[in-house]
Amino acid sequence: MSKSSSGLRRAVVRALGLAAVTTMAIAPLALAADDGADSFGTDRPAFVPSSSLTGNGNMQVETSVARLQDGDGPQLLRVWSTPTLVRLGMPNYEIRLESAAYSHVRTQNFVNTGMSDLEVGVKGIVPQTIYTDASLAWLVEAGFPSGATQLRKDGVRPTVQLIGQLQMPNGFAVGGTAGFRSDVDNVTGARYPTGLGGVDVSRVWNAQLRSYAELAGRTLNTAHYGGKNMMWDVGTSWRVLPQTQLDASFGHGLKDNDTDLAWSVGISRRFHPTMPSAMSHNHKSKPDPQTKETPSATTEDGK
């Protein structure tokens, strides 16, 4: 067996192992999920995020194993990664932690493995009552040079996006996003703007099955900074439980200089963390040391 094939096998095993550990880690908490929710939407694996929030008090984990390959010879790039998004629901917004997590990057001359940079963000809804079938959301986040030395990017990289979705008849929906990011040139240290945008068409077939197709402009730069990277993506999601979803996606470059191929398989889970009984308003009170009686719920409520 060649060293390259052995290294690839180890990378696949590590990626699958990390995904399995992540799933097992959240499984006990997921048992406390609020399965009464009527809707369950995810922002991955599609490039165009949803225009909805995960919901107040909810925690949603969206993770996967992903593969990207591009170029050949001196331009060869092969990447295994475990993209993961954690969404923490607040009353009118959500806090987001996102990363490609563990990555294995191979080029013609070197192989690098380790954790990727972390992105921290906030997403909120744009209120509007003009057209009830349309929804808007904003997303502000920043990437930090927190990953392994060989994989991290220089500087803090803020991103701003505006997301929209329009519900159509027969379960169809049209969505889109537009925004920009402030990137840093790893060689010169100079900052430069990177545009991003995408449009998608999705279809909800039934309560469990959804599919989408999109055109994603992952990076929109001048030729000096690498030019554009446009991809056609398709994907599907299967809601196996009220708050658990399996998904898969596949994409290929629009032109020869775009990313050749990308695919992923993943799982998403939403749950409502339980509060310890001592912190809950529903715990039983201790008997009064003077009366030896336990106050009634009516007395505690002041009624």
C-alpha cells in the first residue's frame, strides 16, 4: 500500500470517527429534545442559509463529513473535513459557532491535518408584514485564526450576509443570499473584500423529505485574488425523527477554474437542554422549619 493511500485511509477513519464521537456526544442531550415543534430547518449543507431561526431555548447541531477535490498535478487539492455548525437559540436571534473542524488537506507537495479556524456569528430576523410569504434574515459573523498552524488563516475575517426566502405554491420555495467578507492576504497581510452570493430552489415533498438545487458563488474576487469560484449544488434531507435530520449534498464547478467536486453526508439534531431541578420553578420546596409544612403551589405563586 502506498503512503498516499495509507494517509487517505487514516484521514477517512479520523473524519468518520470525529463525526461518530460528535453524534454520540449530543445523543444523551438530544433525548431531552422538544419534539413538539412543528418546523425543523437547517442551514447546512446548502450554501444558501435558511431565513429562519432555531428557536428560543433550543440548541441545534449540524455536522457532516465532507470531501472536496480540485485540480491535478501542481494544482492538486484534496480535502477531507467535518463541517459543523452549532446554533444557540435566543428570543429574537441565535448565536452561531461554525468550523470545518477536523480537516485533512493534501496538495502535491504536503499533507496537513488538524482543526480548522472557528467562526462566531449572530443571526436575526428582519421584521416585515408587507408580504407574509417572504422572509428576510441577517447574518453577521467573523472567522478567527484559531486553527492548527498549517491550516489557520491570518487575521479576523468579518462577514455580513442578507438572506431571503419566498414561499411558492406546491411546496416550492426560492431563496437567496448576498454579502461580503473582509479577507487577509497571507503573503502581504493586506486586506481585500470578497463577495459571496447564491440562489436556490427547494421543494418540500412531504413532512420528512426535502430537496434543493442552487447556484453558489462561494467566493467572488478579482483575478488578482483568485477570481470567482462558482458551483452547482444539489442536495436532499430526510427527517428521520421530529428533531433529527439526515442529509447529503453534491456539487461541481461551473467552469474549469472552479472547484471540481464536493460532496457531504451529515446529520442534524435539535434539542432543548433540560434545566436542573434546583434551577427550575417547578421543584418542590423544603418544609418550613417552624410549621413543618410544605407551602402549596398556590402560596408560592402568591395567589
